[in-house]
Amino acid sequence: MSLGTGTGAGTGTGAGFPRIRYNITDRSQRSVVLDVVLKLLALPDSRFAVTEVLDLLGQEAVMARFELETKDIDSIRQWLVSSGIRWGANIDHKQKFLEIQTDDLAALERNSWKFGLERLLLGVALPGKSTGIVNLAGNDIYPVDGIEGTQAKILGRFAHFCDLLMKACEFFNENRAATIDEWQSRIGFLIETFLQLPDEQVYMIRNTLQIFDVPPAIGFNRPIDLATIRAVLEDQLELSIGSIGFLNGGVNFTALVPMRTLPFKVVCLLGMDDKAFPRQQSKSGFDLMAPEPRVGDRNARDDDRYLFIETLLSARKHFLVFWEGQSIRDNDELPPAVPVGDFLDLVSNSFDLVYPEIPEMSCSTKELRKLLITRHPLQAFSIKAFLKDPTNPKRGFDKRALKGAKKLANRDLTRRPKAFFTEALPDSPPDPWVVSVDDLARFLEHPIKYFLYHRLGIYLDDQESELQDRESFSFDYAQQWQFGDEYIKAAINDGSSWTDYLNRVGLEGRLPPGPLSQGVLAGVESKSQTIVDRVKDLRRAPAVTDENAKENHFIDLEIAGVRIVGTLDNLQNDCQIFSQYSLIRPNRVLYAFVHHLFACTINEQATTFLVGREGHGAVGDLIRFKAVGDDLKSVRQRALSLLEDIVNWYKYNWRCPLLLLPASSKLYYDEITRESDNPDQLAARRAAFVDPMESDDSGYRDVWEAFLFGELDPWIDPITGQLPVFPWEEDGMCRTVDKSKLDLYRPEEMAMKVWPVVLEFMN
């Protein structure tokens, strides 16, 4: 038997594994339907948190009632994130919990259900994409875009569900007390309104509701409040808890409760961690008996100690106790629960252990405690778990873990680590092959990311946003970057001020109410405003304001068999300006460089600026690209020649990842050109791989490169110390160019090919 401080019949873990019959007792027999009823009755006293409502909607019976599917719930989740809903039905509901008085009622209503649903529904009602603030009945609303077609129907059903839910909660708040007959009608109405049930579940619920049937002879017809009804229903449902399946053979999992400790050959206690057992007895503030305990008063800690002793006495052959013995933070030793520690002290101080056949296992009183405790290895596949040693009790019995231990023991320490990508993709380019200007720029910005994302469909940075039940009062680096970048674009493109921007973000529900947002984002405002002012200064230059300058910004070129089309949206006359809140890293330099080359194909005086912030790993806070050549013809020819190289790299990247690693290749180039007489190739490779520039702002390695290379170092072979040979190069499939030119597509050569040219245009 196995007992736990907190944990149906089943067998085994899968094909090929021992099938051990087990039973889990003490499980409530309440149905999912009754859980929904209890959640509905609990909502009137809740904060109406977004996760609570979505959890209720995700129940199968509720989805069926409102004609929704599981995939629809995923869409609704994303809409809720976009709408800014956190908690509270409306302003009146939120004020009951906040207990504050404020004149800015509109700000207080933000992040409520009324606030978010209005944003969602108004986004559907407006024709096309809403791009500004809409005033509705005196309130400013910023609609949520992107919901149309069949999604509008799903949103309508969800809004209907929310409307019924809020009306039901409002009704129960206004009519909290009712007679038993009225409560039966109310619960029946909730079931009919929110659930679609098969006949057998309807019959089961009707039987459950019979607890409210009171014989007329009793004459009880007083009103009963909502809290009492919930408690009665909870108690009645818990009565269905029993020992069904107990003593039904195999391993029995059960709670540690009195009168459960019938004799068993083997008894295991699970989860006997320190502070988890005995139970901590909480005392209510209004409990007048707690300060003056009397003889005979019940004590939960003493009860648990008795249960431990009772369980120990029920074990006939083996008594096993498990607890978390090592800290997950620093691996320090953790003590067991107090009763377990007392038991170990008692045994170790009372006995000497003698093994005549194995003298080395005999021990004195002091050593007995260590022998009684077995510390298992962290992983089940550890070699230590399968050593054949009579003094080692850490034996494993999992065949799958044994296979892992054997591989671990026989591993070849001299083998090269494997990369994720091992062979080239088929050479099947689209016909016609058309690439946009921005796509080509994003390719050179991060070739490996472009390959994994566009060719293999791997999305490593598409993280699902989590629903939040509370307003945000602090922002991490990613959120600050988003605020700063959005403000820069709004200020430059629309002339918005910081106050205008904060007003819009507040209407999206992304800021805390009141003046808190001003203090939280003060640093973001100063840094982003510096970038905005610099961009405006650049735009006031004569080359930008000249009305006679050329206006043709459309690109349509045939380069190396690929058609390149697009517009240079940031090009204004002779000047092209890119701005960003983040640091200017090498990958962004390459992105702007591609746009600069296209600008040079239509203007011999083209100048491109990249404005951002300076910091560790940044190239600078202002990057300027100039045109290289004496006239339009030479400037255009040089730009087209370089674009042809980039397009050929793009074609190579269609089948194999181009090993241009923007951050580390720039560092390699800087290191290799530092000592021009006798450059140290190995030192340059090592510096390129271990420098923090290769990591993101959180201190981790670039996630796309880590996914492709795995444990493989793209700069150093662990055996030869030279540049490694990658699997997709060995098979020869991706050699779309002459074999003698294959080195052009490797990290060292790509670094020496790209950065001298880029720096030439920057000087």
C-alpha cells in the first residue's frame, strides 16, 4: 500500500513495460458538470478573473452549449490577451474589491470585462481596420483589429456567454438569499443556460439536487444565503468520496487518514518533506478557544504523529518513507518531516547493526542513521542506479532507464557532437522566384533564423502570451523595448507626443491606472525621445528637404535569376533612415545595409542612417552608410554586384543554412584584423564563440543558432581545433556552386567576405 500527504485503476506505463495493477482511492466522484455548477455559484463572490472565466468556458459541456470548439478557445485566449482584460465585470464590480474613491472612473474601468469586450466588438463593427481612438457615448475606446469573417461569429458566441454570465452574477449578488424551492429552480436555470448535457448526466444531477427536498411536515421555509448553498452542495458531493477500489489488488494509493492502516506487507509514505508533515494548523482570528487550549482539544499535529505511528505498525515486512532530500537550488541536504527524523533518531540510538556474513556492512549506533537513508541519484538513468554492489541499495528496475545508463557508460568521449540539420533540402525553388526587398534584408540579418523559419517552418520565438489576472505594475526588458519602439514609430510617422502615446497604450489596457505609469516608464521616455530628436534632426537636413530630389522609391529588379520587388518606405529623397529603441547590433547593421544597396540603385547620392542606442555589444548609436562610386552608373553597378552576391547566398540558404553568424562574425573580423601581420586564427575563433555578444540580452546564446548547432561549436572542431565540417557539406548535395568555392559559405570566409564591404560603406 502507498500513502501520501497529497497525491483509477490502471496498469503499466506503456508497451513493453511491466504491467503493475494499481488503484487510486479517495477520489471525489463529483462529475465535471457539478464542478461547473459550483464554479458558477462561486463567481458572484470572485474577482471575475480572466483565467477563471476562460477555465469555465473551456469545460466540454459549456463549449457544447455555446457551439464552440477547442480551437475556438485558443483564438479567444489570444483575443483576451489583446483586449487587456484582467479582472472585474465592470467599474462597479471592481470598486467593491478596491474600496477606493477616484474621479478617473474611465481609468479604473480599464482591464475589466466591459472594457475589453467593447474593444473587441467595436473592432468587428468598424469597417476595415480601425487605426485610431473612437469616442463612444463619451468614452474613448481603442478597438482591437484583426477579427473578421468566421472569427466574428465565434466572438459573438463568446460575448453572448459573457453577457449571460455577468447577468447571472449580478442577479445572485442582488438576490443572495432564497428558499430551498427557489434555489432548486435557480440551479436548474444555471444548468439549462450554461450546459448542454446527455440524458444520463441530467439524471445524475437531478438525484444530487434531491438533497434540497425538505418534507412539508418539517415546515422549514426560511431563506438560505448563497454561501450556505455552496457549502451544502460541496458537503453532499464530498459524501461520494469513499474507498471504492481499496484492497482491490495491486498497489493501492490512498490518503493518510485514520483507520486506513490495515496490515500490509509493504507500506510506503510519499511526500514526507519537512514542513509538509505534520500539517500546519491555521487559527482563525475569531477563534476564542485557540489562545486557551484545554485537555482533550483536538490537535492536527498530534493526530498526524499518531497516524505515522499507526502506519508504521501496519507494515509487516517493509516500511519505506520518501521525501525530497536535496535542494533544487543549491543541492544542499534537506531534512525529512519531524516525525520521520524523530523515528530515525530513535532507531539509530537504540540498535547496533551486525552482519556476520558481510562485516563491512556492520555499523555502530552513529553510523546506523546513514545506512538507513538511501540517497538516490538525480536521474533515473544514472550509472550509479544499476551498479551490482551488495553495499549499494540504489538499484533501478526501469528497463528504459537501464538502456540509457548503458549508453552513458559506453559513450564515446571523442565523438563529435551532432547538429540538428544533417543534409541539404531538395533543390526546388519556386517558379517564378520572387523575393521582396524586406525579405532579402531579413535573410542577411539572420540567415539561420530565416532558414529555420521560412524553409523548415520552425518558430522558436513565437511564444504564446499568457493571460494575466492582475494589472501590470512593472515591466521587464522586452516590454520596455516594445513601449520604446512603438513610441519611436508613432512619434516619427504620426507626430505623436509621449502623452498621446501613453493615452493610446492606456486605452489598450497595457498600463496601470493613475500616475504609476509615468514613473514606471520615465526611463523609456528619455531614451526613446533622444532617438526621436536625432531622427528629426536628420530629416531637417537639406538632402532630405530638397523638393527637387527624386521620388522613385519602387524596386523591381532581376538579379541572379530572382526577381526582387518592393518599395523603400523609409527613403525620403536622398536619405533613408531606420530607427529602433534597442541597441544597434551587427544583425541590424546588415539589415540596413541591404536597404542601402537598393537605395544606391536609384540614387547616386543615397545615404542611409541607422539610429538606436549604444551599449555592450552594440556597434554604435548612429550608423551612416554612404554611396560608393563617382557617378550614378558606378554607384549602381557596385550596388548591383553586391546584391548579386547576396542573392546567391540567399539561393544557397534555400537548401542549406548559410553560416553567416552576424554577431560572432563581426567579432571574428575585428579580432583577425587587429594583428594584420600575423593573425591568430584559433584565438579569433575562440573569441568569436564565447563572447557575450553572441548571447541575447538575457545572457543566453542565440536561440536559433543553438537550435541548429546543438552542442556543436560552429567555430572550433573539438578534436582537430580547426573549423568544423558540417554534415550538409559532407553529403555534397548542397554544393550549388563549384566545389572550390564552397569555402565561401563557411563562418570564417563569410565574415571576411561581408564585413570589409559593409565597413567600406560605413566609413
